[in-house]
Amino acid sequence: MACSRHDWTSRRAFLRVAAGLWALVAGARTADAARAQPLRPTPSCAGESSPTPRQTEGPYFKPDSPLRASLLEPGIVGTRIVVTGLVLSTDCQPVSRALIDAWHSDDRGVYDTTGFRLRGHQFTDDQGRYRLETIVPGVYVGRTRHIHVKVQAPNRPALTTQLYFPGDAGNARDPLFSRDLLIQVREGTDGKAGTFDFVLDLGGRPGRG
Ligand SMILES: [Fe+2]
């Protein structure tokens, strides 16, 4: 039986609506599936990632720093910054209970070599997260702004490295500066907010701590 033009027009309209509804259903299913999958810990680590580069410890490391996530205390002046991030393995798995020991100079570029000002260590949580509250370090002769860090997975050797600040005029003059070690910094409501994810090569034999 032949269809009239009106019938065809209605049929096309029906098919368009049906196709639109199907696309909506399919889209919702895709979104549900995406939500059901575990989120990647960070966009910068997908599948396989290179270990965070090692850097020199420098002359000012002191063992036995206090256990604390905030290095702020009375008398410390400077621009506040909170650095957050993850400790990951090279296959992008979070490393829980990883030690993060941080130390850096004060706002004038001076290290406390007698006490533990601007020194502290903490451990990542069960999702590999850390949160370091401190100030932006000052500069001293020959060095751009930097934070010294040791990161150590349980029963593994420590990774010693340094973190840098984007846009610092001293970066270009400091031979140790590495773009791979730049903190991503943005202006927050109460100082600066930075992010950096450490990647540890855990493929070797367990260390002695
Ligand atoms: Fe230093």
C-alpha cells in the first residue's frame, strides 16, 4: 500500500525523535558506565609514567624532622601555599603510607640549621594523598625558589628531589631547575594552592628503609 507524503513526513519525524531518544539513552548509559569505573588518580598519570627525577639533597637536610603536615608556626612570615598531590607508582597506583619529608628556606632564603622550622614529615593516606601547608621559600645565592623533599614508599629506598615554582625569575639561572619538577600553582583564597604528584619506581628489590 502506497504511503501519502503526509505519512512519510510523519514517519521521518517519528524516526528522528526515536533516534534522538536512543542517543539520550545511550549517552546516559555511557555516563553511568564512566561513573561506575574507578577514577584515574590523576590525568598526568595514565597507564605508565616516568619516575619523578632525583635531585641532590643539598647541604641542609636534617633527619628526625617533626611529624606534621603544616610547617606554619608563630613567627613565620611569607606567602602561604598549600601543596597537595599523590604518591604513585610508575603504573599509576597510589602508594599509601609513603613518607614525605620536606624542608626549605624561610622567606629570606635562610634555612634553620639549629632547629626544625620549615621542616616536617608526613605520610600519605590510603589513597596516596598528601597535603603540605607552608610558605613559598625565599631565594638564596645561586638557587631559585625550591622545596627539598624525600619521598619513600614503605620498605623502599627514598627518592630525594626538589620542587620548583613556575614563573620564578631565578629558574632560568639555576642549573638544577627542572621543568619536570614544577609545582602547578594557582592563586587561592588564602595564599597559593599548588599540586604535584610524585611517581616512584617500585620495581626494584625492597630497600632497608
Ligand atoms: Fe636548598
